[in-house]
Amino acid sequence: MGTSTFMKKLSIATFGAAAMTLGTGEVAKAGLNFISTDAGEVGVINTSTGGFTEVARGRFMFDLALSSDNKLFASDSRNLVGINPALGTFSTIGSFGAFINGLGFGSNNSLYGTGSSGFYGVNTLTGAASLIANIAGFSSSGDIAYDVANNRFLATSGGGDSLWSIALNGSGAKIGNIGFSQVYGLLFDQGTLYGYAGKQQIAINTATGAGTFSKNVAGVNGSIGGAASAQLTDPFTPVPEPATVLGSLLGMGALGSVRSRQKSQRQQKQQAGALNQS
């Protein structure tokens, strides 16, 4: 399948899967959020309840990234991978050419990554990573989350023990210790930064880095290793209700089905008329 065709299908599939897996009304509270585990699970996380709904399983993904047009990407540490939640499939897009265990989209819908001390720009069509900067004292734990309000990324370092700020030019600084170890997943939801350690969800203070236990994540078999959230211009603006999204998709599908039947009926009538004339 060509890259452009894959991306078009992936965009629709991601929206559809999210609509089907989240119940009516949950998006206004929880946003559109995904997590991955070391058991190969990928699914939707409801930050309000801690509930997890699996949409794909297979390869272990170190991290996930969700674009503003709802295309779901992942890193297996060496390659950029596209995930189709509706089909539960993984497709390798291309090699990073570097070790990358953290992924995230910025406000311009450009993909960035981290690995060891490096901060990279990532080409979503080829997977190729370009080093922007090496950050002194930083060692990527495995995730970055874009902070819309401050036009920066937040990342965990040193086994997930500390929170760092990374500017788009690659300059970084430690904010503070989280107080939890192995915080490998990060995502923003409704203005709150959440971290994931094992099967725990942690609320993290973006000014101090301090973490507070939020809740245990229910429904996962493995430890959480990656996380991604919808890209919003305003972090406090709810994304569309899933029922509305699903209804639109189903409506489009139904319309297409009706038109297909009408076309088929016209063709049958034309064929019948031709036979009668002969």
C-alpha cells in the first residue's frame, strides 16, 4: 500500500476506533488518549476513570504520537510505525537512523523524538530522524508531551525520575524530580499532565515536576511504556463527542452505501432496457 493511501485510511480509522471504544460523553472529560504497554497492547485510556480499552496488540511500542489530524504513530526504538486501531495492524514506515524512544507532535503538526540525550525532528513520510541538539544531563526515559501553553515539550529523564522542559530548538532544562520511578508515558489531558509508571496514572505539576498518584489503570496486562493525546490548539477545549464523530462516519458510510445501491440499480435498469430493445 502506498504511503499516501495508508495515511488517508489511518486518519479515518483512528477517529472511528476512538469513537467506538469511548462511551458517549467521555471525551469531554478524558480527551482522545492512547497508551501502549510492554505486553504489546495499544489502546484508549480514560484519564477520568483509569479505564483502558485495547484496540491493537502485537509489537511492543516504546512510545506513541497522535497528530492533529488523528494519525497514530509509534516508535519501536529504531523505526517509525503507523498503527491502524480499527484493524489492529502495525505498518513500518521507515528507519529513524537513530535510537528513539520518545515521540510527540508540536503545534505545527511536526513530529519530534528523543533518544538518550538527543532531541530530533522526524519525517512522518520516511521515518528519518534529524538531530536538533544533544541535551546535557538529559537521558530520555521514553516519552515527550507537547505543552501548548508554553510552546515546549515536557519529558522524563533518568529512568523517569525527573521532569524536563525542552524547547523546539533543543535547549533543555530540568524542572524537578517526579517522586516516582519508571515514569515512561506522558500525555496532556484538559490541561493536566499525566505520567504513567507500571500500571499507575500520576498527575504531574508542570512547574515543579512533582507527581501525585491519580489512580491505577484497569484492563492492562503489561506495564505502560508509551502515551499520546489529541493535539488541541487550546488545551482546555474539549474534543468532539465520540458519538458525534462516530455518527458522522457512519452517516458518510451510509450515504456511500445508498449511492452505491442507486448506481447499481441504474446499471441494472440500463442493462434490462438494452436487452428489451434487442
